[in-house]
Amino acid sequence: MKKIEAIIQPFKLEEVKEALKAVGIDGMTITEVRGHGRQKGHKEVYRGQEYNVDLLPKVKIELVVPSARAEEVIKTLSGAARTGNIGDGKIFIYDVAEAIRIRNEDRGESAL
Amino acid sequence: MKSAQSAGDNAWMLVSAALVLMMTGPGLALFYGGLVRKKNILGTMMQSFALMGLVTVLWAICGYSLAFGEGSSFVGDLRYLFLNGVGAAPNGDYAGTIPQQTFMVYQLMFAIITPALITGAYAERMRFSGMLLFTTLWMFLVYFPMAHMVWGKGGFLNAFLGGKVPCFDFAGGTVVHITSGVSALVCAIYLGKREGYPNEQMKPHSLTLSFVGACLLWVGWFGFNAGSALAASSLATSAFVATHFGAAAGALGWILAERIQGHKMSVLGGISGAVAGLVAITPASGFVKPFPALFIGAAAGFVCYTMVVKVKQKFGYDDSLDAFGVHGIGGTLGALLTGVFATNAVNDALKNAAGQPAALGLVDGNGMQVVNQLTGCAIAAGLAVVGSLIALKISDVIIGVRLDGKEEQTGLDVSMHGEEGYNFES
């Protein structure tokens, strides 16, 4: 099993969700996060007081899929989240040792 | 006919009184509340709200009497102690067509908002109990005497009721805005900067709230200025128009100044400019024509922008929400320009020896009036400095005026009131 962790632009969330649903991925966890990579922030001015805002709002998506499906899901996700501009985000992949469904203690891929 | 006029005047004055109260709560509370960090929202709103209670009680006991009892040139007497004799009968010296009780409660609303304006200078760092004691002392040392001098019968600066130096202040440029603005600067310097200022991020937590508050201030200001005609008269209409024009030009003046400085035209700039324009037009509103009102508003937008953005940063004092920059400077500018643009074509209440309407300002050929206005400003500012320092020192010794570091870090809401403004988890 692979865990896919994607940090994307907040306004792309709906598109990504729809695209994943279309390939049969329903389960995911969403967190509102702030951060930046190479993307520079922006400047805000309040009554002459300047603030550099470099931690920008992003959305983090976490989902775990069978290893065989990982590549397809990554392609779907990155395709839907891409605008081609700096600040589109990143995807990280991890190996997952085990998955357990709390309701009935199913284990492995059947718990996904 | 007479009773119809009384009914009409009284109706307008009661509405005006309510409008002026609305300026403090929720107007000013929202305006200031949005400008602070979110850990201080309730504490900031509570400062304004608590004064609606505190000042009302002081006013009832002896404040009204000290402001509007005849007394001396500098402060009233105690003839209206506990509002004795303040009832349905009009007081012909002030407003002959409305119950004196209406006049009393209308003037009370001014007494409430004036110290509430100061809260913008000591925002996010003043102890609640210390602030209550400070304000109590301040009302006696600064507000009651100043209101008496400008508006009370026989007051030193009262142009219409026997003052030695006739100063024109229609709705409170000196009494409200210079006293509060200069006191604000004294408070900001006495209390010192907020921890972390100016290096830490102290962005306004909700300009949305500030926007709503500023618009409520704009509307409430019609009661403040047009109500100061003390009747539903054509003078009230004239003041209403001047007020609106001042606000509009102030908003445009400020964002234009931003543009010229190479910044974006901001929402905070727009609403700050509107308030600056309203402040500056306040003393002038019942004396000037519509186009001078536009000029006064625009000038206030420019000048207050410069004070807040350039001068404050140069000197480095932490007038957190710019009570001095907007009210102190805008009030002074407005008071001086009143001396320039006041005309008997708008307000003919003042008569000369021949019984004709007297020349009012520079435009009427009375250049001396600018000097009189300057005197009024200087007295208001001097009284504010001395009175505020005494009030702060006494409050500091007895209770303490500044939060300790941990309380300030926690924020007013939790450390002073044991509550939070935003509980999104619950």
C-alpha cells in the first residue's frame, strides 16, 4: 500500500476530488495548511505598515491506495491539480506498513 | 404651531441621540475590534461598551451639571446635581424647543464616545480596571471642563453664550476630537509600545468588521453633526450635507494619497479616510457650505494619511489604531479650517452690535477667527496633555494601567475577561 500526500492550491480541491472520484477513489483526508516552496509570498500594507506574507494557504490531501493503483492515482491527482504556474504544490509517496479499519479490524488492502 | 415644532424637534433630537450612541456601540467597537489581533477582540469591544455604562452614571450624578451648569468660565456648577431640575421643560439657553432631558441625554452620547475614541491608542495592552479609573478621572479633568468652555453658558470659548474667546465648534472638533486625540497620544507614550511592536506581525484580524463599523460611524455621524443644530431645522440639513460631503471626500483623499505614494488603494485606507473626513468636518458642519465641506474632507484624508503612515513611523510611538493621527490631527485641521470657511450665509445665529448676522470666518472677512480657533485648539490640547498625565499617573499608582507581559501575550479576552471572541470548535 502507498500513502499519497499531496499539497495543492486550495481552489483546485474540488477538481481533484472529482477526478479521484471518477477513477474510483472515494476516501481521503483533507487539512487546511499554510506553507511555501519556491513560490514567493505577497506583500500586504495596512496604513503604511508592510507585511510580507510568505506562508500561503494550501490544502493537504492524504490518501492510501493499493500499490498497484498508486501510479494511476498520482497521474490523476497531479493532472487535476496542475495550473502550470509556480505554487501548484507537491506530491509525496510513502510505503504503508499496515491499514486497519477500526469498525471491524479488517486489515490490509481490504481495510482501505 | 409651536407645539408642532417642539414635537418635530424632539423627534429628531431623540433619533440623533440614538444615532450617536450607535457610533460607540457597535460602530466604534467594530471599527477598533477589527483592527486588533483576534485575541483582543472582546477586550477592545468591551472598552467601548463599558464606557456606555460608566460615563452614563457619571453624567447622571454630576457630569451634565459640570458641563452645562452655568458656573464659571472653565467649569459648570452643581445646579443639576443628580439631574435636579432636568425634566420636560426646555432650557432656553441651549435648546428652547425640546425638553432639557432630551438635550441632556443627547449630550451624554458625546461624553460616551469621546473617551471611547482614546481606547484606540492604548489598544491591546491596557488593564481593564485601570482603564475604568483612568476614564473616570479623565472625564472630570478634561471632558467636563472642555465641554463647558465650548458649549456651556458663559464658557470661556463659547461664541454664542458670552465666551471671552469666541471659538466655533459646531459638533465637537475641540471638545471631542482634539481632547481624545491628544490624550490618545499621551496614553500611547505613557503606556509604551505593545510587546513586539513594530517587528512582530500585528495585522488587523478582520477588516470586514472594521468596514461595518466605519459605515455605522458614517451613518451615526448624521446624528452627531446634524443633531448639533438641536432642532429639525434647515441648519440641521446644511450640517447633514456638509457631514456627508466631508466623509466622501475624505475617503477619496486618503486612497488617492495611497496611490500617489505607489501603494494600492486599500479598503482600510478608504474607511480611515472617511472617518478622517468626518472628524474634520465636525466643528465646521454647521458653519460651512457644501464645497468647502468637500475641501475640508479631502484635506483631512491627505493630512491624516501623512500623519498615520509617515509621521508615526518616523517618531515610532505606538498609537496602535491611530486615534491621535486621525482624531487629534483631523480635529485640529477641521477646527482651523472652520475659522477659514465659516460663513453667516449658513449660520446666522451670531449677531453683531447692529443686530445683523456677524461675519464668522475668513471668507466673511473675519481673519481673526482663525486665531480664535487656534486658541481653542491650544486650550483643548493643553488640557488634554495635563489632564491625561494626571489621570494616568493616579490610575497607575492605585491599580496599574499596563498589562504584565504574560497577560499581554495571552490577550485581553482571556486575561481580562475570561472569554474568547471566537470559539470555532464549540
